Amino acid sequence: MNHQDWRNKKIVVVIPTYNEAENLPILIPQLMGIAPVSVLIVDDNSPDGSGEAAERLKEQYAPRVDVIHRIGVPRGLGLAYLDGFQRVLAGGAEIVIGMDADLSHSPQYIPQMLDMMMEGDYDLVIGSRYIPGGGVDDAWAWQRKLLSWGAQRWARLLLGVKTRDVTGAFRCYSRRALQTLDFSRMQLDGFGFLIEIIYQAERKGLKIGQSPIIFHDREHGASKISIRIQVQAMLSVVKNRFTGAR
């Protein structure tokens, strides 16, 4: 398969946001220049003006940028992604990329992830910190590195998944993958949602590739990963282990 075939596909990057007003004006121009993609920003009613920043970018880069404003509905990473996935699939997206808005995921990796998807005929490609060539930058505190490593080990040990980076959000999904996954059976809050996608994808026999990335620490804004979200993610792993949810 020609490694440039993805350039002829309809590719949409879905970016959930909550209080990322400083980062969006940096990230979106980078995405516009790296590949022929469209962007859907899914703002979770951010109080810092992220929604307004997204609207300005939509106007600047029309028609390649669109925005969903999630107002008056429950917040959550999974819920935001689900709304985004539904919108772009309805619009005919053939490949959907999920990534964080905090500049931890560099758009420069998108072409190599798409190359891998097309050349290997993968349903899902993970931008992985935990395979050879991947990693995290030196700005990460040792406590955060330990937490991330522990989350990977916990999920892989308890669930038996083979994917090495189960909590990373930087992913390329084929249309088939998103239509195969049963989101109604997933916890839709926090990064437990990301673990559940991997668990379900492996159980359903989807073909998963892993492409190395270096994960950068955020420079602007505050992390959204609270103790509550960490606990919920670990509980979702336990739920999947003992219910065999598909």
C-alpha cells in the first residue's frame, strides 16, 4: 500500500479542551501546517475563554476548523471525545486523530503515525511513550513518571493487554475502529476511558500499531489529572477485569 495514501483520506483531529485558551492558538497553526487535516475542537464549557479562542481559530482557518461547545451537559474526557467522534463520523471522516490540547503531543508525529496506519493496515495506531524510541521529557517530575509507569503496569497486568501505552490519548483511529467499539459500555470520565478503548479494541481483535513519541510537559495551564480521576481509572480497570466487559 502506498505510504502516501492517507493524504487522499478525510482526516479529522478531535481535540477535547478544558481551560486551554493559551495553548489552542499555538497548537492549531501547527496542525494546519503539518498535514492536510481538519480539526474539531470540543470545548467542555471552559471558564478561561477556550471556547472563544476556538471560535476565533474557526474563523481564521475556515473551513478546516470547527467547534463543539458542550454547555449544560456533564463534563468529562470520554463524553467530549464521544461527541466529537459522532460529529466527525457523521461528516464522513475516514481517519480520526485524538490528541491533547496542552502541547504535550507534537503534531510532527502525525505523518509517521498515519504512515504506519496505512502501511500496516492498522485499525488503531497509538503514539506511545513506552516503546523503543519513545519517552517523556526531562521536565516530568519523578512522581509523575512513577504514576504513569504504575498505571501502565496495573492495567496491563490486570487486563492482560499487550499495548504498552494504555493511557496516552495521542491516537489514530480508522473509521472501522470507531464503529466497532461499543462506547455505551465504557466509563466516560477521565483517562480510564482511554484504557477501556484499548481493552475493548484488543478483545474485539482490532489491529493495533504503536508508534514512538516523546511526550512533552505542558508549559501553560494546569493538569486536569486529579486524584479522583486517577482512582476512577484504576477502578475501571478492576471492573473490566472482573466483568469481562466487551
